Amino acid sequence: MEQWEPLLRRAGIEIEFAPFECEELHASLYKSGGACRKLRLISRAWSRRARLLRSIREFDAVYIFREAAVLGPAFFERRVWHAGVPLIFDFDDAIFVPYTSPSNGYFSLLKFPSKTGTICRLASHVMAGNTYLANYARQFNEQVTVVPTTIETEKYSFQPPHPSALPVIGWSGSYSTLKYMEMLREPLRNLARRTQFRLRVIGARHYEIEGVDVEVFPWRSETEVAELRPIDIGLMPLPEDPWAKGKCGLKALQYMALGIPSVCSPVGVNCEIIQDGENGFLAATPEEWVDKLELLIRSVETRQKLGSAGRATVEADYSARVQAPRVQRILEDVLDHRSNYGTQREQEVNSF
């Protein structure tokens, strides 16, 4: 929504942001330990939400991304619905699947993944990040539109590649997704026996693979693009499980927007974004990972070809500029039907 907001504002749609997490809570949630501190900060966040509900009728509609609160049932979403304010629900992960965070094991038990279905039912319109998520949402609501993850193509600008003497293979993620890189531990070791490369890992405090030259960077929003640019080949490994199927391909799209050819697991939306051999590579087995990475390392021409095609894919289908007008139409449609919303709500009130 932060990407779409400037474009929507030009169309006369005013947006007020009200994040559940303050900066302190956001930083704490993605670190292990500190349970008492996290609980204190979450309690304050709940209080902020409760205060916001007092003025909720002043808004024409409420847009909720993923959930109104990181823990607990759909309490705030129900309150918005009972206030008679149309709700637009947007989600880009399989948050209906039970998931235990490596940073917050016990807190994960309080996330109430089943509330996702409730929020879908309460929503006037649901925006889902891919077809897999949309199919889930359609069990509860007919008004569902697939709006994919988008990239700010001005920020992720394409620059002609400058091949380095030592090719850099890169991965960007977080502490919770670093576990997916374990899928590539042996393939990367085998690759290092065949050819030279450096592995750049963004979003970790420490990472190493025996026999592989590894450099590690913490993730920072202000330096993310600059740290991605030196990468010659991007990685997006994923397991074949219900949570991974809900992923919306952000890593691959970031690489592609910068003209970096990516190699991805053929899981979920990756199979829609990547046309194998045309705008990137899909690799399902350890052998395919090694062979396709080696091909890219040894062929500058192939890297440039796939990188340029990847950028074109993002510009055509996954840029904020392309998708924002679709979001505008959804919001305007919800507002156009607001006059009928009260009647519909009276008919449905006993369902909740």
C-alpha cells in the first residue's frame, strides 16, 4: 500500500496509515527472547487499536493488510464490521496455515490462523497476492481479486550489468526464512568444487558453508537495493509445503527488477512468474540447482539475456504503476456500493 499510495492520492483517494507495530515492537518481534518486553509492547499496540476504533466511522472504508493485530482472534476486524464501515482485506502469505516462527515459538500459538477465514467473510472485497491464496479466500467470499506483490520500478531501477571477475550469487531474506537456504547447502558446496563464486547473504547475522566464500549483511531497508545490485545471480529456494505455496515471489521480483537473473524453486507463484529458460530458471533437484547456477556463472550472455527479460516481466505485470490502477478500481467499487452495504450487513449480521 505504501507503493500504491502516491498513485492513489493523485486519483483523489486519501489514505491514513495506522500500523499495529511501532518501530520498537517491529524490531523486537524478529529477535529471539524478550518475552516480557514483547508482551508489554503488544499490549500498548492493542490499546492504540482500541483508541482508533472510537473514530472508525469517520472513514469511508478500512483497508487491512494481513490482520489488524499480530496476535489474537479477529476482534478488531469484527468491530470495524459492526461499525458498518466497509472492509478491504489484503493478504500475501498463507496466514491461514499454522506457522511457528523461529523467533517467537510460544507467541505463534496465539496468532489464530483460522481468523483469516473470518476476515475474508467480513470483507467487502478481498485482495489476494496469488491464485493459491485467492482460492482459499473464495471459500468465504465471492469478491476476490488477485493483486500480486509489486515492485517500485523507479527505486529498483535497471542498470546495465558490469560483470565482476568473481561472480556473486545472492540471497536476501530474514532470520525466519534463512532456513530455506539449508536446501542449497550441499548444491552450493558441490558448485564451489566446479567453479569459483562468492555467496552474498542479506538478512542474517551469521552464515557459513564449508568450502564456500560467504559474505553476510544484515537487512536494512535504506541499503537493501544497494546491497542487491552487486549480485549476479539471485536465489529463491522454497520447500513444497502449504506455507511456501502462499509466498508471492518478492525475492525473485526484486532480483528481476534489477536485471539479476534468478534461480527459483518451482513452488507456488514462482511457476507463474518464471518462464524457465526465458526470464529466469526453475530448479527442482540438487542437480538442477548446480547445473543451472554453473551455466549462469560461466555465461555472461545468458545472465544478461535472462536479466533483461526478467526486468521486462516486472515492468509489464508486477510494477506498482501497473497494479495501482487495479487497486483504485477495487477501492472505488467498494465505496460505490457503500450505500447498499448497510442493507447487506443487516442481512448477514446473524452469520457472525
